[in-house]
Amino acid sequence: MAKLITDGSGYSDLINNFNTFHAHYSEDELLDIKGKWEDDSDYSSYRTLEDLVENATPEDYETSHVVSVWIPHINSSEESLGGGDRPLWSITNSSAQKTQFSCLNREGKYRQSAAGVLSGMLRPHQTLLDHWVLSKFIGNNRVVKKLLANGGRPSRVLMQVQFHEVGKTAEEYIQIESELHSTDAGDRSGQNEKQKFMSGFRANREHEVFAFDFLKKYEYNYGTVMQQEGIEGSENWLTLKSLQGIKNGQGNGLFKTYGEENVGRALQTIKRLCNEVTKETVIGATPVEAIALMYHVYTENGKRAENSAPLFTHMELEDFFIKYFTHKNQSSDMFDNDKLMVNDLSWSGGVKDIAYICGKQFWPLIVEYWKKIKEKQIGFSIESHANLRLVDLCKDKNLKKELKAIIA
């Protein structure tokens, strides 16, 4: 007879939701909330998970089942352990806790009709024949709310479960579950960018894998994924706060607008600026787009539309950025705090147009720099093809007029 293993043994990514909850909430805290909310759920008419596992027929292994599950039997694949879910976050994160308490206070109870059905997969034990471990991939917050409503006491939830195919590796089971979790995450606002990226990456999705490889190539952190993957030295890398424009993968987002090479050069330049000049350790998405835009406009376009060399080589433009930021961060006045950080290349107030932000920041010094390195008496005007491309990238009609005046 098959048996349900309840402690997640054999899989390093699994943590037990019930045990983790009780490791976080003290007995005094649970006594304080005992009886504060009701629990109107009753799953006595459903088959139990224990019965399904112990009496499964060959047909049962091939289909999904809606069963009642004893919460202490629930394990989840923890992101920080190389998994694709976020059970620890749902228990310890203050924002998650606030949402959970707010929901219970609003309803006055854990409501069965609102809770719906959680989702999980049964993994075969890696060494014990006919032994199964439950890995839940949807429903962390509902498990926490059920425990809160019951003062930490164990109870049952409703879950749709299916048996994994025997013989796969732990990584393959994580990938399958992460794909299901990621599909669900795309439709839920409760999942933030990092969580969606991690579940997609664990599911081996094309866009997330490309984004990971791209960041690894240029030695950038995002969350803790590099450390989770054991990338040596990554704890000292610069950190990207957001993957906006990068997370959609090759040929999309920033790569489509400015070119993959220019986005890569932007990351290289920003790393130099932070290491050598500004000493910043965390960078937003907007500066990456701003520098990528500048490489696209001024190393791919010249004074004329045809038969015209680009205004700058890649090295010349990078040299301009280093000199520009160095100049902006020099001060002989100990009370002068008006220094330029890489993160200052970002949205401010109502201004969200990247082309305008670049024009306002780098003019007129970029023209003076070009005249000096090219040994020219006259700079490049607004009529140059490169500047026309910059104006074209400015999508705000009002700001477009102001941008033309700035670079004229």
C-alpha cells in the first residue's frame, strides 16, 4: 500500500508550511488571536488526500483529484532553496501579513466560498518505493489565513492534486511545478516582478532563462537568484532593482527598441560608473534604458541618414559618460551635495520620457565633448540624423518641442 510522507524528506527545496508557520508565530501571539475569526469551511464530503494515496488505482495516477488536505501534510517549494514558490515570504513578509489580516478582518472569517481550491503535485519519494510527498504550488496565503483563523491549530483545506510521473529528477519536478505556478502567477496581481521571474526561471521558460543568462554575462544581481544558482563572486555584483524592459526576453522590450548589444553596453558602462565614480550598489531600470538609448542613437547614427559614420564609437561614448559623471561628482566645497548619481537618470515628477531625460541631462556638454575629440569647430545640430532619431524617440508631444529647443 502506498504511503504519504508528510515531512518533505528527500527534497531539499521543500519546507513544511505548518512547521514554518509555527516557527514564526509564538504561542502567545496565537493565543492573542484565538477566536478572533471564524472558519466556515467544511470539507468532510470530499475524499481525503491520505485515502487517495493509500488506495490509488492505476487510473488515479493518470488524472487530477480534488481532495481535502490536512495542513500539516502540506510542503511547498521554497524559492531561497532553489524552488519555485514563496511559502516563507507568505509567512514572514510584513506586506503579506498585512494583506492576510486585512482580508480576515474584512470578512470576519475564513470563508470557504472565497478560498476556492489550492493546487499541488505529489512527488515520488526519491528512495522509498510507493511513498509520496505533497508539494503545493498555489495557495500559500490561504494556508496562512486558515491557520490564523484557527489560532494555529491544524485543519483541512481543499486542493486539486495530481501524481508526478515516477523516475524524473528533483529539478524536473521543480520545473513542472514552477511552470504551473508561473502560469497562475501571470494572472495574479499578488505576484510581484521578482516572484513571477523566479517561478518562470524555475520553470525554464525561454524569456526568464534569457534574462538570467544576460544578467550573468554582464555580472548583475537580481534578487538572490545568482546566489541561489551558486554563481561564484555574485554577492559582490551590482544589483538591478527591476527587470523592466529585460524580463520579456530576446527580441523584446529594450532589446527590440535599442538592440541587444546596446543594452549590454549600457550595463557595462553603468557598472564602470558605479564602481569608479558614484559607488552605487543598486540600479533601477530607467538608467539602463537611458544609456542604451544613447548608445543606439549616437553610435548607430551620424550627421546624415546615408553614407555617414556614426557620431561616436562605443569607446568614445563610454569615455564621455565616465568623464561627464566624474565632472558632475567633483567638488571643492564640502557643503556641495549636488552630485549626479546614475539613478538620477530616472523619472521625476511627471516626466517619464527617456529621450527627453537624456537630452536635458547631457546637453550641451556632449556636443562640446564631440567637438573636442573630433577636432571640429562646429558641433552636430538638431538637423543631424542622430538628433532626429533622438527626437523621434521622444513620444510626449509637449516634451518633444522642449527637447528640440534643448538640442538645437
